[in-house]
Amino acid sequence: MKKLSFVFALALSVFAVQSCQKDEMPDPHAGKEAPALPAPETFVMPIQPFTELDDPGVVGGPQEIEGRTINNWGYSAANVLVWNTVLTVHLAIPTLAFFEAFNHEAEYQGDGVWLWAYEVTDNNGTTYEAKLFGELLASDEVQWDMYISQSGGFSQVHWYSGVTANDRSYARWALNFDPNNPRPFIDIDYRRDNGNGAAAIRYTNRIPGVPENGGYIEYREGAGAADGFDRAYEVYKAEIDNLLEINWDSVNHNGRVKDAEKFQDQEWHCWGTDLRDTDC
């Protein structure tokens, strides 16, 4: 009987060891390269098409050049710059941390997750510790999560998360703001046609409980941006349910704007290659 008990116990132990060995499957991602960091254009909207053409005083109000005003272009530029100012103030830290990631290598954490960990200092001399996690998903996507801590200040703030396609055809981001009381700020949606290079990016206001919630600015470029133009902006003001549309040519700089609230009509209002108002 003792011999039988010993043999039975030995058989159980061998079976248990074999079962554990079978359960310990190799990590399919171990030894592989980290996923490519998201392209900057999936995160940062270009504002330069208007700001680089801005002369001192132009955006501040109507001006006349040889008897012709630049109201149409100036009004368009002013609306774009309003969004740019808001984003510059609230996205300075996450944008700084995002771009710094390109200067560092990732370390594999297991289970298909990589970590970029580094420090970055802003122009004011404040140092931040950033941790960017990238997780490979079964759907040919990558899940991203950025945590930021400030030296002597806030700690481990989950500043943004997102999902990007491996073929870079789309990206979705959700950003928070106010590190001392983190809450939703904006959603970023990016899409790109890898066939013809047409691309679009939209920032949507997600701040809870404000009239502007649901408002957005969208930038499009390339084929299909607008009829006869290769660049376009849309600015939707949710608080007054009004859509501002801007189209322009990136080479010649002529364009047009439509805004029912501003112009009290549904017509296009144009500017020429010299930015001066002209008939459409």
C-alpha cells in the first residue's frame, strides 16, 4: 500500500510539473522591436498656413491696402488663432513630452507592452518625468498611455491615451487637462488615405458642463480637402450652433470663408493671392 501511495504521489507531481510547463507559453513579442511611435501629424494640428502669412496688426481687425480690405482672410485667421492659443496653453506639457519620446529607446515590459521612460525640461526650467506605454493589440493597432509627473509637483497624471493603426491610416486620442484636477479636455481624431495622401485631423472640445462642449476645429489637406482648394479648416462653435468653413490654396494663398453668423448669409467670401478681399 505504501508503495502504491508513493507511485501515485510521484505520478501526480510529474503531471503537475508537465502542466505548469505547458501553461508557461513563450511571450510572442519578446525580442521584437518596439512599435513605431505615432507620427506627429496624428497628434499636432498644423496652424502655420495662416500664422506664417500674418503681418503685424492684420489679424487684429480690418485694414485697407490700396482701398481694399483684408477682412475675409483676417477673420479666418483670427478664428484659427483662437483655437491655437487655447491649445498652446493647455497642451504645452503633453506635446513637449510627446516629442521628447523620439529621443529615447523603449524597454520591453512583457505581455506586448513597451515603455519609454525619460525626463524633459521646459523653457521655464521645470523638469517632468514622462512614462509612455505602448501596447500591441490583436487588431493591428497600438494602445498608448502617457503618464507625466512634475518635479516637486503633481505625480503620475494620466494625461492622454490613444489608439493608432499600424499602417498609420488613423489615430484616436483622448486628452485631459489641469493636472491638479484631471478631467476630459479634447478628443483628437486623425485619418489618412494612404493611397492619395489626403489627411484630416479634428480637435473636439470634451470639457464637461461647458457650452463649448462638442465644438471642434478640423484641418484637411490634399485631395478632397475642398472643391478647387487643397487646404481647409472647419470651426464649429457648439455654444451658438454655427459652422465656419475656410478653404484656401497652399501655393497661391487665395481662399474663401463662409460663416452665417458673421456674414448673415450662406455665401462664400473670398480673398486673392495678396490676401485682399475680392469677389468670388
